[in-house]
Amino acid sequence: MAANVSRASSTWSLLLPLALGQFIASYAASNMNVAISAIASSLGTTVAGVQAAITLFTLTMAALMIPGSKLTDIWGRKFCFMIGLTVYGTGALIAALAPVLGVLIFGYSLLEGIGSALMIPPIYILITVYFTDLPSRARSFGIISGAAGIGAALGPLVGGLITSAINWQSSFILQFLVVVSIIWLGRKLPDPGVQGPKPQFDVVGAVLSAVGLFFVVFGVLQSGTYGWVTAKQAFSIGNTVIIQQGGVSPVWLLVGVGALFLLWFFFHIRNRERAGKAPLISTRLFRNRVSNLGLVTQNVQWLILQGSFFVISVFLQTVRGYNAIQTGLILTAATVGILLSSAAAGRLARRRPQRTLIEAGFISTIAGMILLLFMSSATSSVFAYIPGLFLMGAGVGVMLTSSVNVVQSAFPEKDQGEISGLSRSVSNLGSSLGVAIVGSILVVAGLPGNRDYALALIVTAVIACIGLVAAFFLPHEQVSQQQQTAPA
């Protein structure tokens, strides 16, 4: 397949629209961070309201990524990619014209989130189908994952420049224009078509998984209002008080409800398999040890990337008093780190095991966080942020590519649709939890001085250590399942 594709089209004509699609979705999640104050003022809302919109965007992607990936097996990979871009572009236009927070949430959080859930799984599936050998796939995933990291890292800088020079609405206009260009570039992408018979869409499974993920992240978000342990105020539904003030925080009630829905989802797909029906996602995907460990590292990577960017952005704006462009410029050090490490991803994959690269990435990221904790404060020079941010960016750029490669290569081509959706869902769930967890710490901690920001960064670093431990259990060498099953 790869040889045929190479003859029909250049590598860059394949990769450019796919990389731009991943870039714009990651950009959309992070560019809002530097415009929080401007958006809150313009729409007459609060920082917490804008934080909820950001979290809902990534949550929508996480909740719908698995159903979106299943649709690629029904509608086709290229078709889903183009439809997703269309929905995303429509959402960007609506968000640009939003007069109130509710309209912004509809255009940005919902439509852009739905569009992303449709267009991102095909990106990773097409890469796996176009490039069957591990080195070329590693290079391609390096470009795509690099585009994801760069989008997340450039979001604050570009968003800050646009917000300061024009207004925050122009950032959504830019997204719309980029999406139009991707649609134009993507029209010539080879369409591999649907492989095998088209499966039925598991509507019940899609609803159960989406509701379960929603309640888990929504519950974490409520910690900012009600606290983590005991309820700071009464929790009511309508006029009925469910939990009195001083009782157990409703965070655990909501997270528990989400967990029950996810458990229900698992039993549902298992029962469908036993009945000979196509589930939303096969249970065998959860029995692959290598893939499971890779998914843990992916989730943690995006959690620390979005969580740390959020807490640093809020700190620079609310404590240091920097505007959007100043905040974006300071975060450029992380962007440079991601750019350099992503550019070297393909070369590193040929020389070092994926496990080694993921471990090195986590160690670099944790070291960067430690430097930020000790070198940056409310009165330190802006140059004190550069070493820590650069190490964080370099670490993230290295391990994002490697983790994706570990997960996608753990399964043959016939499973790429399902594992791609699961992989992207887990990553976006990490992004949602990152913003939700650090945001709640900033609200709840109430520590003297600026120690709540330090606490949020420390919690993020501890979670990064969990990802590092998971990386230790990955195999040193991994053979692509596609290579194992490919015909000679």
C-alpha cells in the first residue's frame, strides 16, 4: 500500500492536510488559555465560565472520539475527515460571532468538539494504512504528533498575538480559514475505502460511553465549586437538596455515576460480542498489555501538557499581570522544545526503543516542572521560565510520538479504526482532566500567597510520575502487528 501511495502522491501531499487537521484541533484547545480574561470581559462571564467552555471542548472530543472512529468504518476514512472539517469550520464561525457564553459553548465546545471527533480518528488510521513499515510510520506519526504538540504550544502565542492585536474573535476566524485550506488540500487524498463489510453502529454503546465520560470529567469540574472532600455548599438538583453543606462532596457522586455508566458500557459491548453483534469497540482492545500501558502514558502526557499550560497561563495573567501576547511569548520556550524534539522523532525511533524515548520524555518534563517551581515566582524575571518550559516542551514532543506509535502498532490494520478512536479518546480525556484538575486546585486550595499555583504544578508533576512508572513496564522492543500480518 505504501509503495502504491508513494507512486501516486508525494509524502508531503499526504501528510500536510492530516498534520494541519491535528494542528488546528490542538490549537483550539490551548489558544483560549491566553484569552481567558478578554473573553470573560467581552461576554460578561467569569474565568470559571471560560474554563468550563475549554474543558467541555476537550470533553466533547473525548466522549465522541470512539463513536467517531466507528463511523470511519461505516462512512469511510476520507469522508469522515472531510465531514469533520466542515462541522469544525461551522463551529468556528459561530464562535467568532458569539454574543454570549452559551453561543460560544455551542460553536466552540460542541460543534468544534464534534468536528474534531469525526476528523481526528481518520488522521491516525490513514497514517497507519498509508505507511506500513515501522520507520516510515514513526516518521509520519512524528509529524502528526509534532503538529498536535506544536498546535497546543503555539496556541498561546498565536492566540495572544491575535487577541492583543485585534480581538479574541479573530482567532476563530483564523481557524475557519485554516479549515477551508485543509479541505482544499485534502480533496486529493487517496481514499482506501471501507475495509470489509460495514459494521452496524452501536447507538446504545455510543450513548453509554459518552455519558460515562461526561459525568467523570463533569464531576471533577465540580470540585472547584463544592470542594474535593466535604461539600462547601449544598448540592441541589432543581429544588431538591441531594447533599447538605458539610456532607461528602458531590464530586464523588458524579464520578461514581460516570464509573457506573462506563461499567454498564463494558458489559453492553461484551454482551453484544457474545450475541454475535458488532459492538462500538471490541473488548479485545483492552486485553493488550502493551497498548494499555501506551494508553496510560498518552492520557498522562496530554493531562500534564494541557494542565500545566493552563496553570502557567492563568498564573502569568492573574498574578504577574501579563497580557495575552506576553503570556504567549513566554510559553514560546515550550513550543521550541516541542518543535525540536518532534523534528527528531523519526530519527530517534530508528535508534532507540519507544520505551526509552517515552521514559526520557517524562523525565525531561518532570525536570522542567521542578525548574519552574524553584526558579519562577511572582517577582522573578521572565527568563527564569525559559529552562523549565523548554525541558517540558522537549519531553512532551519526544513521548507524544512514541506513545502513539506504541498504541497504533500494537494492532493489525483491521483494528486501526477502533484503536485510533480509543487512543484519541484517552488523549482528549487527559486534556479535559488536566484543565479540570488544575483549575479546581486553583479555586479550592486557598493557600496564602501564590502557593495554590505551586500546588497545582506539583500535582501535575506527581501525575507525570505515574506516567513514567507505566513507561517502565513497556517492552524494550515492539514489533508492529501490521508488519506481522502483512503479506510477504
